[in-house]
Amino acid sequence: MNNIPIGHEAGSLKPDIWSAGGVVLRKLDKETEILICERYSENLIALPKGKPNEGENEEETAIREVKEETGINAIIKTKIKDIFYSFESSDEIINKKVSFFLMEKIDGEISNHDDEFDKVYWEKCDSALKKLSHQGEKDVLEKAIKLAKDF
């Protein structure tokens, strides 16, 4: 599946679907690390995110998806930004919005992540910026790094 960024005008579009996720930070030896997820079959390295369960808002979805996909319980510090992109599914173009939140680890272990990703691990921010598969998520991480300096 190839993601096609919609662009800045996307804010005026009503997305067909939405999801939410997080940039989970931790400080380790004066270095900031983030959680990233890897799926070998798609050669995908991504931030944790997913679709809402019925009745969930963006924040609830982000917290639950981070917990399921990474094994980490986290709290939201602030909203980072929304990204918009389109993809093709069954010969139909789907417009999607993903809301990302800056999060801080409370507890949990990455060994308890679900099976959606093959590997979940902590990565230094500079390295993670190079590894993430999609430009939209790289943009999210760049903004998260700037926001994290205020916390």
C-alpha cells in the first residue's frame, strides 16, 4: 500500500477514516528515545497508531493503540499534529487522518506488545527519524522532538 500525502489543504477535507497514535518518549542517559514498531513482511517501520473502537475519541484511541501495539502504558502530554494521506483500497481512494500525541511512558514492557508488529523497540530520535518509513510520520517525530524540550 502506497500512501499519498494529501497536502496542507487536507485540513478542509473530511477524511473517510481516522486513527490515532503516539510518540512515546523516555529519557535514558541524557538521550531521548522513542518507541518504534517494525513489520518485516512490509518492510515497515512506524509509530504506533490504529483505528478507534466504537465510542472512543482520539485520545482514548491513541492510549489504547500504544498499549496494544507496544505493551507500554503512557499518558498524553500534548497533541503533536494531524497528518492526512490517501491510499487505494478495492479500487477506491480513501482519505485518512491520523492524529498523533506526545506521550510519556508510565509503565509496561515492550515484550508484552501484540502480534501486529514483529518488533517493538526504543530508538534514539535521530536514528528513528532516518528509519521511519513514511515522511508524514517523520514530520510528526520532528515536531514531537521540539515539543518534548518543553516538558
